[in-house]
Amino acid sequence: MRRIDRRRRERLRRGVVNFGVSFALGALVATLLTDRVQRQRTSQPAEPSPIATTGEIESSGGAPRAPAVEAAAPSMTESIGSLARRDLLIPVGGVTGNRLTDTFNDSRALGRRHDAIDIMAPRGTEVRAVDDGTIAKLFTSKAGGLTIYQFDPTQTFSYYYAHLDHYASGLAEHQSVSRGQLLGYVGSTGNASENAPHLHFAIARLSTDRAWRKGDPINPYPLLAK
């Protein structure tokens, strides 16, 4: 009986020793693996954090890419200041600044704002370009009658002349024009009264697609009535 007990104790002792050795070896292996992974991580350079930049970024091929952040569009105040420095010409011959009336905010049909000024003058009075630029569109509409859309040299602004009686001889789309050049003649085409010929004149800051019929309206009155 005592011999059997001794055998049991011996087996139990060996089991405990083997378990201890296995546990120690496992812990050692885990420590070695963890240390190896840590060394690999610290040996690799950290990836840079993405940052916003306004400069050009080099692509993998070495060619410059577009700026990451584009310059903001000028504010309306800055745009109007730019126009004020142009010294725009009053587009109707013989009309001086003190004869102009600010009708920009006047109401029109269907609750629309006028967004232009009406320059009254006898039928056939010369209409001249307010600035250098290009004839973007010659157009006839139900409301505006015979009209001209002129872009300024930078294609930032559009000048709109409406209710014309007729165009100047030879005027054509895409034609370059100079400040003071004859464009047409005052009339009452479109929805203008036959008894009140005038030039409907408007200025707009063009949208990014440079569409001749789109833009943010700018009051011409303070720019012309100087």
C-alpha cells in the first residue's frame, strides 16, 4: 500500500514538473515573439499624416499635380471694386452720369427684380461698348428683343444690352470689340414700350462655366454715375 502511494506521488510530482517546464517554455516563446514584432514596427518609418496644402504635389512619376486647395473665388465686393477701376463708359451716346436713374431694385412682372438700369434716349441713339471685350452672343428674346451679350477681356463679367433697334453693321459673335466701339442703336424691341425707347443695360459676374445667360447681377448705376 505504501509502495502504491509512493508511485502515485512520484507520478504527480513528475506531472507538476512537466507542466511547469511547458508553461515556462510557452511564456519564453511568447515573450520572444512579442519582442520581435515590436522591433519590426519600430524599424519601419511612420507614414506621414495627410495635410492640406496650396502648393503643387509631386506624383509618383515626378509630374506636378493640380494644387490640393484652389484659391477662393473673389468676393462680390472685390469684383465690384475691379469693375470700378475699369472706368466703364456710359453705353448710350450723349448721356451723362447725372441723367442716369437707379432702377436696379425696381420690381417687374411676376415679382422679379429689374437687375438692370434703363437708360432713356431717342430711338436710333448710338449704343457703344462700355469696356473692351468680346461679343459672346447676339440674341433675340421675347422680353429683351434684340440683345447683345459682351464678355470683358478676362471673361469674368458679362455686359448685356437689350431692346436694341438694330445692330451696328458687321457686328458678329466672337468678335473682339474696344471700349467705345459702336455696337447698335437704341430701340424698343421686346417688351419695351414703343413710346419709351431705351437701353436696358445689365452687368453680371459670370459663373464658372462662362455661360452667357448665367451670372450674379451687379448694379451698373454706381459704376456709371460717377
